[in-house]
Amino acid sequence: MHPKTLAIQAGYEKGKGEKSIAVPIYQTTAYKFDDTEHGANLFDLKELGNIYTRIMNPTTDVLEKRVALLEGGVAALASASGMASIFYAVANLAQSGENIIATTQLYGGTLNQFTHTLSRFGIEVRFFDGNHPQEARALIDSKSRALFFESLTNPSIDVPEIDTLAKIADEYGIVSIVDNTVATPAICRPIEHGVDVVVHSASKYMGGQGLAIGGVLVESARVAEKLRGNPRYPHFNTPDPSYHGLVYASAPLPPFVLRARLALLRDIGATLSPFDSWLFIQGIETLSVRMREHSLSAMKIAHYLQNHPKVQAVYYPGLESDKNHANAVKYFDEGMFSGLLSFEVGDFELAQKIADSVKIFTLATNIGDTKSIITHSASTTHRQVSAEGLKKAGVTPGLVRLSIGLEDYRDLIEDLAQAIDG
């Protein structure tokens, strides 16, 4: 099936149960076992079924299957936030004394997690410029466990060479992880370009209305072979004493998601609620339609800003003049470039004035909403990042980020005009 159909039909069998056309909300914590043997078989993985909502739920199962199929993966795991999904993806591969490689062009929350939180777990993160993928090679050593980057960076709006970075990870036998939040599978599917694992903040474009917080990680079919027998990942190839000696790489299920569910989700418990899973299912049904409208309006606004005398630069890969345009055309579908753009006014005070003066745009830190949002990144999302880190992330004092919603683009242009010129 094509992505638009998958977004509406995938992962749910309408002929089962009460035959509801809409996906039901299974708002429950636990599930009845037929008898003690049935319960034991579920815990031993001799049978597959629901045990406890901390690790699985029928509503969340539909969401996971739907996102996995949209991304071209074989399995997915939903979590309580995008940051939880990123942490699970990294913690599933690396432990104290090991490292991961990551681009500097990352969302501020990810930079903070990588720079501060992971270091407290003994995991080192080594950064390189995503615009120069070959720089990653010099950072990879015997302790490296993952290569992490974003398919469309936030807020610098860069599009890296996805296939090149995936090949570098393959060459060294490490797992590649891509955050596809901003592009979404409606526009870009990194697994098709050789990526191993994809992560999302479902709170953004997947939900689409700013109603719920959640995350998803997706495993590609190629991960099992990369993990099997790989000396970088002994915990996938030796018995797990916490789960009856299960060897994940030898299990008849996708091993990356299986371990993330049975070890990390079970023990850390950043679980997505069934109701929020249902909200994301509703959002995904209209994802393709919304991404097209977001992209069309963003292009109009990017052209307007490009011609404004007070705007020094506009960062949007849909513009033919943008340095990322060629990569965007290569990796993105159907002339869509998402709804996120940034522009530079060269001055901290002017950037703040613009953000404070808008009337239709909402000053907030979210993206991917039906409502348009304006953000001064240096004051908010990257507030805790050092001056050197800001420079490497492509965040200047005069940078303004726009998440273009579904309002009429003409009204949004008028709002920006009065904010910039007033």
C-alpha cells in the first residue's frame, strides 16, 4: 500500500472484536489471563499477547504497526515522548564506557540529553558537522555504538547526506539512528536510504494539533543482521538474565524493538498512554494532507522573507537557492519540504521584537501544529546550550524559527510584515 493508505488503514483489523471501524481506546492497565499456564506462556514469549500496559496495549499496538509500515520498518515502539524514544534508541546500544557519534545540528533537547544526561550514564557523545559527513570517520573507534543525525534539522533546517552517513555506519558495523520528526514519513523515509533505526517526536507533525506528548522508534529489517554476531553488541548476542536467558539476536522477532520493549520500557517505564496513542492515530490519518499544505504555505512565506530587506537569510530547502535544496530533492517526496523554516535578521533584539510582535503566530516552543508558531531559539529551545554549541548547531542570536500551520498563508505574511516592519 502507498503511504496515504497506510496512514489510514495499517495496523488495525476491523473484523475483530466489536468490528468498530474506528480504532478503540483500550484504557486499561492489565489484561485477563485464561489460566496460570497462559500467563506463564506470555511471560516466556511462547505466546504473544497483552500482559500489562506499561509494555504493550492494543491501541498503542495499532499506532506502532502504523508508524512502522509508514517508515518501511518491521517493528516500532511507542514511548511517552520523543526524548524518551531517543534515549531508548541510544541506551539500547551503548553503555558506560562506550560512545555514539552525532551531528552538531540537532534539536536543543537532544543536544542537552547528549551533552549532559548521557555523560552521567558514562556514555560519551562525539560531535561532527553534519554538512561534512566524512568527518564522522575520525571519531569512530572500537567503543562506538551508534551514528545519530536528523533528516531535516531543527532549527538550522539542514538536510544531510542520509545515504552517505548510513553507508559510513555500515562500513564500521554500527547502527545508524535518524530523527525524522520534521520531515515525517509523508515526505522522507530514511530506511529507504539505508538507515537502521528511525525515531520521532510524535507530538509534532504526527499528532498535528499539539494535543499530546509521545515518541516512536522504528526498526528496519536490516538491523537484525547487523546486530547478529556483532562484537560491538554482545548484549544482543548473549543470554539476558533478566528475561529467562533470552538471546535477542536469535529471537524470531525484530531484536532492536524487542529488547527496547522488554528491557528498557519495562524497567524505565516511559510509557505512552492508550488515549494519547489514539490521538496520534487520528493525527496520522491526515498526515499526508497536512504535510502538503504545510509545505505549500512554507514555500510562499520563504519566498516573501527572501525578498524582505530586513531579512539577511532564509533557511528553507524548498528554495532553489538554499544550500540543502539538492539533498532535499533527492530524499524528499513530491515536492514537499515540510513546514519548518528559519530566517536570520542579524540582531538579537530585532529577533526578539519580531517574536514578541506577531498576532496570528503563537510564541511557543512546539512545531508541527495546525496553528502557526514562532520561536526565538536562542532564548528558548537552545537556551541551555553554550555559545560554542549554538554556533555549531547553526543557532545565531538573530535566528527566528517558524512552524507554518494551516492558516491562510496570506494572513501569515501580513502578520510577519507588521512584526518585522512595525
